[in-house]
Amino acid sequence: MSEINYQVLREAAESASKINWTGLEDDLNADGYMRTLTRYIQCHSPIITLSLLDERNALNERIAELEANLAAMTEDHQRAIESIKQADEAVKLAHEKFSALAAENAGLKAFKTAVYQQMGVGCDAPEFSITTGLSNLRRFADTLHAIEREFFTKELPDEEHEGETFNECPLSWGMSVEQYVSEFRKCLAEVRAQGLEMFAQKCNSKSEQSLASDIRDNWKLLGEHATDFAAELRKGE
């Protein structure tokens, strides 16, 4: 492709464009006509025309290449935007999970502190002391529950379901310590009173079986004392 002098080509084209072509078709020797036309033809030779066409084709190819690059860059840009969106979503999700874990950890710490306070130890106490304390507490609770079930629980008829019974214990772990101790004392007194009443019944039975009046009277008197003592126990005296 020949090198094109664009400035010379522009000047020749401008000079040729100033010719009054009307009426000059039959007078090729008109003043300046042939000279200007010849100069224009010299500047705008077929080689120059081919060079311009080649240059236009090269420019079109370059434009097509740039457009392809732009399309690729646009696609890459779109993928980058999607990647950024995905990364942003991942960061948000990670932040939510971190916040949830932080809240859960704070809750666990608060629960641990509450357990340590309930156990009467400081938060710096080793964990095995807490597990041992909880094990002892569970064993104590099981033992106390067994005592309540064995000695203080009564089987009573169910008024709502005929022929059925239910277990009732006057002791409740919902009571305060003072209330529980007071109720426990009453339950112990009732157990002791029931034992004395059983003894009084035994004395009365012995009195009825005795042939000698003095022995019969002694058994009867002993039974009466036992009954009176049972009544005193129930009163808390």
C-alpha cells in the first residue's frame, strides 16, 4: 500500500471542486481547467485510490477487531460484576453466620456463667469441678426424689376417672427452701404419727387378747399414750 499525502490530496480535491464544470465539456482548453484536472488526477491516481480502499479495509478490520475486543471486554466485565455480586453475597452470608455464631457463643457464655453462679464457684473454676458438681447434684436430686416417692407419696382415688388412682406428694420442688423444709418436717411428723397409730392399734389388740385385767389395762393405757403422742406430732409439738 502506497504512502498517501493527505494534505496534498485534500488541496487538489479542493481546487478541482472550485472549477465551474458547466459548459466546459466542449472546451477542454479552458483556462486552468486542464491544469487543475491534471493535478487532481496526479494526486488521485488509481494507486492512491487502491491505497485508500486498502486503508479503509484495514480500518474496517481494525474496527471489527476493536468491536470484538470490546464485546469480549464487556463480557468479561459482566462476568466480573457477577463474580463481585457472588462474592458480596458470600461475604453477607459469612457475616450472618458469624453474627449467629457470635450470638450463640455469647448465649453459651451467659449460660456457663449462670451455671457457675448456681454452683457457687467462680468462672475461673476448672470445668471438671462443674461436671462433678452437676453429677453430685443429679445424684442428690435422684435420692431426694426416691425418698419423696417412697415415704411421702400417697396413692389416692382419681375423682375424674372412676376406678383409677393417682400419686400425690405434698412436697414440691417449686417451693422455696424454707417452705420445702417446713413441709418436709410436717411429712416426717405424719410418718412418725402413723407409726405411733399402728403401735396404738397393736396395743389395743393386745389389750383385747389379754386375760389378766392389769395387763389388759396396761396395753390399753400404752395405746392411748401412743395415740396422744401421734396427735402432738401432727400439731408440731
